[in-house]
Amino acid sequence: MSQLGYTWYPQDWWTSETFKRLKRFPMVRYALRELFDLMYKEGEPVEMNRDFIYDDYNIELSDLEYQKLMEYIDVQPNGKWWINNIKKRISKAEAARENGKKGGRPKKPKNPEKKPKTETQETPLYKEKEKEKVKEKHEVENKEGVFKNIDALKNDYLNDQKLCNAITQTLKLKSRHQLEELLREFNQHLTSTGSHAKSWSDYTSHFLNWNRRKKDIEVKNQVGSGYNVPIG
């Protein structure tokens, strides 16, 4: 199967019901985000288990956390893991792609039977809410599509209180100052690699991946230091 691209808006995750219900389980949130990326990348069920989560992502779950994670996982007959919401979105994207090959989605009938508008759709309050939804969507899309200087992105990150609270829990940080220091170090890393501007989604996801790799390296160095043998 050829891979399908997908657009990831962090706000979709932070405002989702799943994110809210896992408020007391930050590591389960973290594990789910990694599984989202993996499943979208593969476009199909993935080979996964509790040990793989630890080995691949350095995420160690307690029995309660693992039980909570499995509430969102659909284990296939062959033992692979799948998430139904991702399956639906990928199926929809595949259908759209196939329709595109055929010249677009099927045309609607010329004289479709019009359904009477409900009173709810005519009320000013309903229309106002719909306008707000469209406005919010456009604001997110604009934020995603614009490349900004990494220092400006760091400030945006720190000004997003919901995001800071979620990341502080996920990364098990003791204070907001720790998060500021991590972002400062991350920006230094980007500058050293010649990256001075990014989109918002790329910046936030890259920061999480960079921090995970940073921890992996620190763990390996700690383990390796126990085997150093003095020379001479």
C-alpha cells in the first residue's frame, strides 16, 4: 500500500475527548501520540506490545496505565494493533484518492430532493457558532502553514498555557522553568543545524522527538559509564 500523508494539528489532540479523559494518565497520552504517528506512517495495523513500547519509545507503563491504553487499541486476529479512528480516516483518504483518479467524487443528482431546514439552522445562535468554528479552523490552518522564526515559536509555545501544562506532565518536568530551559536548548540545537524557521506543527513535534532522543542518549551514557575501564 502506498503511504498516505496526513495533516496533524496539535489543537485537534489537545481539545479531543481522548486527551481530556487521559488527564490523570500523561504517559498513556504520550504512548497514544507515538502510536498515532506510527499507524499513520504505516497506513495499517502495526506490530506492537508492551515491551515494544518501552524498547522503541522508552515509555514504561504501569499495569494500570497499560490497561488504560488498551481501552483505545483494537487488537487484530494476528495480534497487531490498530486504532479505529485512524482506520476510518485512512479509509476516507483512500476513497478520496481513488475518486480523484476517476475524475473526482461521484456527481450529485441534478434535482436532489431538498430537505427542509430545521428551526435550529435558522437561529442566529446556530449561525454564530458555525462562524466561530470556521474562524477557528482558519486560524489553526494559518498557524500551521506559516513558517516563523524559532525564537518566535518558542515564545508562542510558552504563551500556550494548555500546551505547557500538558507537556510538563508528559515529560514529567518539575517546573515551567525546566520547560523554558529545554526549549532554549532545543533552539540552540536547531540553530547549530542551520534551521532558523519552522511551521508550528513541525516545531512542536520536532521538540518532542528531540527530547525523547536526548533522554535515550542520556540513559545510554549512564549505562555505558558503568563499564568504563581505566586505561594504563
